[in-house]
Amino acid sequence: MYIHKLEAHEFRCFEYLSLDFQYPGRKRGSHPTPNLPNVNLILGDNGAGKSSVLMAIALGVLKDTLKGSGYRPYYLVRRNQGKSPISEPIIDSTLNVDMVLHEQDSSQFLGVDARITLARCHVIITHINSYEDISGSGNTMPPSYFGEITKDDSSSLFLLGYGTSRRAENTENFDSSTRNKQYSKRFQRVAGLFYDYMSLTPVQEWFRELVLRERQQEGVALLNRLLPESVQLLEPDRPYDEPRFAVRGTPLPFGALSDGFRGFIGWAGDMLYHLCQLTPEGSKMTDMRGVVMVDEVDLLLHPEWQRTIIESLATTFPNLQFFFTSHSPLLAGALQADNLFITEFDSETNSIKVVQGEQNVYGLSADQILTSSYFGLSTPRAPGAVEDMKELARKAGSDNGANALELMRRLTKGF
């Protein structure tokens, strides 16, 4: 499954939203295919709806499994439509998610005899006093689809979502049976986008899963492709030893790693856990098609790693469609315009709109990208420094050149 298009009406901060996304194998006529055809990066200010796009996708795909999943809709309908909260009633929200289904999603469905099938999920979110309810109609999938996606062990509609508070749970505190009673497994895979208290699969748990399914070498190799050379997951001497990572040659347990490494390995390992569980026997985990969404993918990552992380993920898992959000110009500079989306505030409708990237910033410096249309800064310099340099520039024309020399020094070497 890949997400082809998203439409949203009166959803959270959006009055109306219509987006076409990049995914592997997409045909765009004469339009050139970007270098990373499985990546969609959403940029924008805080509170401008980046996370809401990810939520809309998750709700659209999982609509038919949300009843009884443990999820409670909360403040999804856009309030007031920018007008008086007293005079204007709250109306329903609607979501349309158009998907591309492959054999992984449809081969087991009666009546579906096509390698690739287009399908749509239509979602209605109704506001009733302080309560919201999700329903829908107009689905174009065959009836057997609805039963198949409720199965925990089905690879159909493979969807993962990771919020900004993602962290791997301690093995001692992890109780999968209790969690399964509270939330369906389908919803657990995206719950971090909605609830900041949802933790990820413990490292020892997903590593044990790799061993049990005889995918240990495969999983270790995949994770190490994503990590810097200075930190690598080690092959254990015995199958059920605690996983250890070589940090500049020193073997360390997961809990001794830095926050940045633990944050990334936590969600990347969780992704491997679900891929391992659902990949059919005889297939590689990289053969799996599906959607992976990561909010603020550059969270706690050093700029050097930010420059390469998206390409590493996209090329290591070429059959997954990725949705990322970020504030990093380094991530934007690693992509072409067709991979980029920018959220903008529309003062006329008092809502947010999302537009496809137009300006090509691939390969530009961070300073150039920060002053581009994607970030809109007038200068990347500190406000106080700008004022000081303006004053120096004003004085430079009326003295013996000392101020001009000082201005040049600050421009090249800083304060």
C-alpha cells in the first residue's frame, strides 16, 4: 500500500487540503521522477499542521479498524472556521485517502485480480457536543478487505507512525498483553502520533523477534546501514544475549547510548520488529510495501547525520513510502522540490494550507535554504548581530575605514 492522495475538509487546522504524494513506481507523465521517489518531507512553522497531515493519513487508512481499537477522537474537527465561537456552529470534518494497493494488500481478497488496485477510504468525523465520532462510507475496496485488515498478522495496509515523544520501553515495564487489551495492534503501530505516553517495543524484545524468526543477520545488517559507522549493532555470542552496540570500538548496552542514538534506534528497531513479524516467509524485509511516518525525524540528531539520514532510510527500504516532518534545512537540502511540502498560514480563511515545493534547494547550503521560500528567514544571523552590523555599515562610509574592516571581519569570522 502507498498513499496516492489526501483530501481533508475542516480537519484540525485545515479548512481544505488536497495533496498528491510521491511513492515508488508512480507515473507522473513527463514530470521527472525525483532521486528519492519514496520520500515526502513536510516543512513549516510550529503549530502549522505538519503532524496533522500524518494523523489524517493514519485515520484514513485505519478507519475501519478504529471502532474498538481503543482510540478516542479528540479535537479533530476544526473549531469555529475562523469566526465567532458563539455564532458559528461546528460542522463535520471529512477525509479522503486514496491508496495504491499491491498484491501484498489484495492478493487474498475475493474479487481482486489485479497487480495494482486504486482504492479510496472516506472518513467522516462528527462533532457532538464535546464528543467526536469517526465513521465513513464510499469505500471502493471489495468486502473481504474489511475483514482482512482487522487481522493482526496480516501484511495488508502496512502502516507505522512515530510521534515526537517516541522512546523504547524498558523490558521490565513492557507488558504486551495489557497493551493489547487496551488498543488493537493496528492502532498501536500509529498510536505515538496521537498519544505522547505510548512507548515503543523494547530493544531486547524486537531483537528477540529477529532471532526467533531467523532474521537476526538480516535485521542487524539493515539497522547498521542506517547508523553512523561509529555506532554499530553487534552480533551476539549467544542468540538471547542483550543487544550491544560498538561505540567507537567500545561495546555498550542500549541504555548506555546517548539520547540521540537511543531515540533513533528506538523507532528504527520498532520498525524492524513489525517488518519482521509481517514479512512472509521466503521474502526479505526490504520487499515489504507500506507506509512509515516519522514526526520530526531529525530529533536529537547531529547535523552531520541529518545530511544523510533520509537517503539512508529511502535507499535501505526502497519499497516503503516515507512521510517525514522537520524544521531542518539540512534535510530539505537533501531532497528535490517534488519531495517537499510547506505548510503556510492563510489569513483570509484563518486556516493552514499545504503546498507542493516549487523552489529547488537540493545541494544548497543551510544559509541559502533558510532564506528560501521553505523557511522564509530574511537572514540566518542572530537578530542582535544583524543590528550591530547595520550600524557598522552606516558608520563605514564616514570614517577612515576602521569600521569597514571590522564589518568585513564579522561577516567572515563572526563576533
